[in-house]
Amino acid sequence: MNEQIQLELKNLLNKRYSTSESTRANYARGEDTYDPILSKAVVFPETNEEVSKILRLCNEHKIPVVPFGTGTSLEGNVVGNEKGITISLEKMNKILSINVEDFDCRVQACVTREQLNDYLREDGVFFPIDPGANAAIGGMASTSASGTMAVKYGTMKTVISGLTVVLPNGDIINTGGRTKKTSAGYNLTNLFIGSEGTLGIITEVHLRLSPIPESIMSAVCHFPSLEDAVQTAQQVIQYGIPIARIEMLNKDQMGISINYSKLKDIKAVPTLFFEFHGSESSNNENIKIVEEISKENKGSSFKWAKDLEERNKLWRARWDVYYSVKALIKNGRVYSTDVCVPISKITECVNFAEEQAKKFGVRAPMVGHLGDGNFHVILPFDPQKKEMYKNIRAFNDTLIKKALELNGTITGEHGVGLHKKEYLLEEHPDNIPVMKSIKRTIDPNNIMNPGKIFDLN
């Protein structure tokens, strides 16, 4: 990056252009296992027009660009580029419009899910997608995130009705709109959802909101074995019982979470977290059925969260599982993988994961969004112990192959990034040429997050 380009970026952004080593280091990776890679500079645009000018300049001079939100991604999605720049969207954090009567809103890319829900608190509506971390909405769109409530409310693909995207050449486009449905041309909105910044930069997101339920009831249920817990969740979904969340934590993760989140009256055994959304009468009816299914699978009596504070503490413990595992090893790292399989195969796949963890000698705390067949294995390791990491990768290879055998997918919500490029080749070898063709058409100079999802050349 020559001095002329640096001067143009400085003139455009003034103090919102940084080449300091500390700043570059702060934006060099996400919550992944990769060593940080420092870009040449970090820039902090505030408007669509500034993003457009930055990309136009970078495209003209073939300078790689890495978009960066809150840095909570797990697969190397935002690792820096030593020949390029990182564009932090953190200053694009405004809520642009709320339309309560139509249950929709428009936000800038770095509005976080917690920020949005705090803003909506008095309006009787909420944004239901919760991937755990307080992620940016734009980043959640880029990785096609979901979370604990996907079984009732869907994923980012479900709730996004439109996007503002800045293309590599600087063009600003608006996809979709405010209507609930459209037949107007190609579905470009879904093209950019899950593209991980390889086709352009999402700067604004139009979201569908949901009404806050009349009644919300949360409970935990303990099981003697993980198989019993998973079988319960599978049956609840197969019987068509409406439920907002079914989260599984295995024995190891429960022990870790109890210590980290200071949980009381909870046992370190395989556990399901349930949450019911609806009217009080419908919730009571559904709870009765779920309790019967749980008991048939040797589940304990339900332990209910008595009030909002207790419910929030319970779910905060679930959201903090990544950090609870990371805290196990001083200066340790966490390899977090996720697979998703058809509901009928979830019990087989989770059992297989537990067996293989023992075989490879790795510690494998697990959590799962069992309502949609998605679960995560969170593997702590000391980066100085190369053999440990080697065993983790071998375990992950085996789990991925099993998921594909069961007609599942290599990632339910984390995305591909750097970690899962080789697995994507296994899952979709016939799709890769089409993806590359789209990439070359939209980004002929390959400046947008190059090397992520697949290698173009």
C-alpha cells in the first residue's frame, strides 16, 4: 500500500485511519484459534458513502479488504490480511427506523443484538436471533447466524427482508424491502447472507421483529445420560410441540457452567434447558406434554426459573459457555466446532461425538440447539501443546465426516471462514465452481476477504 493511497485514506477519514500496531492487533482476528494477522491499517467509516469510497480506492489498487464487526466469529472469518486493510464497522451502530405496527426495523451493521433489544424494550417487540455472543447484526447476517431460539423464530435468513450492501467497486445496492414477500427478480438478499464479506460489505440490515410473548417460562431438566436428554429433545420436536428453545449441555459443560456462572441447585449431569413462549394456557398445556416425554426418558422433575432475573441468569450461563471453557486453561484457546444434522439423526450424531472424544483423548464440553439439529463441541487446548491441537483436529475431521454421512452440514451457524474450507469441498464439491463464478463476477480483483470460504485461484 503506497503513500498516495495512505494519504487519500487519511484525507477521507482523518483520525479514523490507524496504522498503530496496537490498533491493528485489536482487529487481527476473532474468537478463533488462529494467530493474529495484522493488516496494514484499520479504518473506521461512519456512512455508506465512506465505505463506498474506501472500496472504490482499494478495488482500483487491488488492495485486500477484511470487514470487521464485533470480532466474535469462530472460524477465522475476520483474520486480518497482511497486504490489505481491515474495515471496522463499529461506528456504524445506529438504529435507523422502527416500525412497530409492521414488526420491522432497519439498523446499521454494527448495531448489536443486545443494543437492539434494549431499544425495543418498551415497544412490545423483540429481535429473536441470539447466537450467544453480543454479535453485530451485520456480522450475524454475513455468517448466516442463528442461535438458541431458531426452533421457533428461525435464523438470520428467516428474519432479514433486505440489505444495503457496498460492492467491491464501490456501488451501493439495496436488496429486498419491507414487504413480507416479493417475486421481484433474483433473491440477492440471500446471496449476501452467509457470504462472510467475500462479495461486499453489508452496511444496513432490514429485520423482521416478533411480538414479545404474553408468557415466557423457563426450566431445566436433568437426565442420567446424554442419550436420554437428546432423545427427549428429538421426540419433543417430532411430536410437533411448539417450544421456543431446547438447549442441551452435556455433563462436562454443566460442571464448567455451574462453577463459572455460580449456578445454584443445578446438577453437573446431562441437562436440557427449556423455554416456552405463548399464552399462559398454551404454555401450561405444552409444558405438561414435554414433562411427560422427559419422564419417559428418565428425566428429573422440571426446575423452574421463578422470575425474570433468575431466567436471565439461567440463559446467561448458557450464553457464556464459550468463555467458561476458555477460562479452564490459562492463556488457552478454544476450538469450537458446530455441525447440524436432520432431527431424526441428532441422537446418533451426539452419541458418536461423545464416543470419539474419548477415543481421541480430548476434553469435549458440548452444547446444542437440539430443536434444529445443531450442536457445538467446545474444545479447550493449550496452544503450546501441538499434539493436543492435532488430536482436536483429528476428532473434528471424524465428526464432520459423520455429520455428512447423516446428510448433515459442516456448519449450522458459524460459517466457513478459514477453518472449514476443506470441509466445504467435501460437502459441496459441485457448488464450489458456481460460487467461484459468482465471486469472480462481483469481485474480479478478489479484494473482498480473500482466502475465506474457498481459495479462488
